[in-house]
Amino acid sequence: MAMSRTSSRTQRTAATLGEQLLTWRRLLGLTAAQVADRAGISRNTLRKIEHGELGVGLEAFLDVARVLGLNEQLNKALDPYETDFGRARADQILPERVRR
């Protein structure tokens, strides 16, 4: 039997994100069927996302975020130039990818 390589921190983060999407869905007064239909996914896939299961694809996660109106917030939250560190390092040249 293969052992899971997923860290407990990653599992907790997935569970937290799922709970937050579920809360947003409820705050917006949307049913699971409505969100799943608008996101183009099954209700089972939405359930997996809301329960923090890690096997769900990024596309499905982002489609749910889009339906809930959260894409801009996600983009801003992950933008390095929205942080003090990113702004402080903005004038440095980022290394280019080296192909071998």
C-alpha cells in the first residue's frame, strides 16, 4: 500500500479552503446544484471541493471560485507585488528559467 505524501498542513489548508467556499456559497444563498451547474462540474465534485479533498483538479476549484465571485480576491491574495516583500524585491531581476 502506498503511503500518502501529503503533509498534514496541506490537508488542513485544503479543508479550510473548502469550508470557506462552502460558507461563501451559503452566504450567497446558492444551492450546491446551482454552483455545480454554473461551474460545469458535478455535485459530487463540488462536495469534494467543499470537504477539502485534494484529488480535485485546479480547474474545478477555480470554476467554483469564479461562480462565487472570488477570482479577483484569489488573484490579489496570491500576487507577490501586493506584499511588502514582493514590492521590496520588485526592482530585482528575476532569474530566467534555464532549459536543459
